[in-house]
Amino acid sequence: MDYYLKVSPEMGRGLYTGYVGIQKAKLIAQCELLIFDEFDTVLVNQTNLKYYTFKYNDKQDCLVLGDGEIFNHSDTPNVGYKLMTVDDRKVMVFYALRDIAKDEQLFIDYNADIKVDVKSYMGKDMF
């Protein structure tokens, strides 16, 4: 693992590169997905859990498991992600968009799949 979890006063929990940086295009993490059916998608989007879901398709959302839920948001992310099928499993793959220096925080763009109001919940401890 090329990253670690750290808590900061500004961002709360977040992921940071380890003692060495991460090269552009390198795989950072592969996380399993919990895919909601259409009914559960509607229900989840009526709760604070909606801030942790990703768009899976036009009718379904998903929750990425493990460290995939700990990436913080930036409008200029250094980490990209994509949904994939690996060995018949649905996963989210996180990869470096550019060279990332050691001890630099890892950010994704929460707006990459659907526009969200990140200011409404950034810095809040929802659970």
C-alpha cells in the first residue's frame, strides 16, 4: 500500500501518499462495490449516506467499500477513478492522474460522476 490514513483539522480523515511518491497512472487502490437496486438508491438518497455514494448507472448508485470512501474532494484532483469488472466482481479502481509527491494528500473529484454540492457537507463528520 502506497498511502496511509491521516486526520487533519481542515479535512478530517483523508488518504496521503507514503514515504515515496506515486507515479502518474499507477494503481493506488482497487475497492469492492456495493451496488444498490433502484429502490434502495431512492431511499439512500433521502439520507446522509447520499454523500458517500457514487453514480453506478442512470438508475442505480453504489457505495465503494474500504479505503475508497476516505478520499477527500478537490476541484483539481490528483487521483482518478473508474468502475470496472474484475473477475466477475464490480470494483472501483483509483489511479494517479499525475506524479504525486510523498506525504501529499490524495484527492478525487466528487463531481466526476454527478454534480454535488460539496460545500454542504465538507468537513462534517456524518457518522
